[in-house]
Amino acid sequence: MKFGLISFTCLALFACRSTDLANWPGELPNQQHFIIAYEADGDNQAVQSQQEYLRWVLSFYEGTVVAPIGWTEMQSLVVDLADSEQRAGLNSQLFDLGRLIAAEWAKENAGRAIDSRMLGIWASVLQLVVSPEQQYAAIALISDDVKGLLQGELNRPEINDARYEQRLGLQFFGDF
């Protein structure tokens, strides 16, 4: 009962959120990129309006009531922690990666290859890596995994904590 009430409240708050799609934020990828992605997926168009899709794109970048840190803030956190000479390259790679993820994640739940669970894993990975080598390796691995998901070469269950712990030498929970 509580879960249902909390879920309903969160959805209602999201629905009430005013999103001005006409004034697309300049720091985000061009809105036309996402319109083209939306128009390329006829199956998704049958179950989701373009306006709803674009609202979810904005939610990815700006965050929501449930996930208050969006990609824009996550990207800034990662770039700010990097060495100054690495920042421009990291920012560019994260910008491209975010654009790729957002275009898929914003689709209706049943038809998308990228889900919110994956976003949580990737956010954790990006926060745990600290050295420039680890940062680039993490972004490259996540990019490859996103492309693998989109091309059907990876299945959703393959995206898990253990995958990134093993390949990047990370520990998500340490001794916990």
C-alpha cells in the first residue's frame, strides 16, 4: 500500500512538472538529435508521444524527484574531479555518451534496451573511478556496452556491478 502511494505521488509530481520543450536548454545536445531518434523508432511512436519522449530526455539530463542527479550534474562532477588537462576530452566523451544513452532510455519502458537500473550502475562506476586512465577506461567500457545493448549483442542482465568490478578493478561495496 505504501509503495503504491509513494509511486503514485512521484508520478503525479513528475506529471505536474512544467517542461518547456520550446526553450530547450542550450547546454544539452540539440533537440533535433532526439527528434530524429524518436522518428526512427516506429514501435515507440505507437506507444509514446514525441512530447513525452522529449520530457523523458530532459529528465535524464536534469534529474527527477526520484533520481535528483541528472546526467548534466553527473558529467560536471566527473569532469571537475579530473586533471585540468583531461577535462575537455572527458567532457566531450561524456557528452556523446549521454546523448547515446538518453535517446534510448527516454523511450517507453517496455521497448527500450537501457533501463534505470543500468543508469544507476553507470553513475556508480563514473563516481568510483578517479585516475585519468580509469576514467577513460570506464567511459569506453560503458560506451561499448551501450552500443552492444542497442545492437542486441548484450542482454540487460549482463549489465551488472560484477561486470564493471572485474573489468575496471572497482569495488562497489568494499567490505560491506
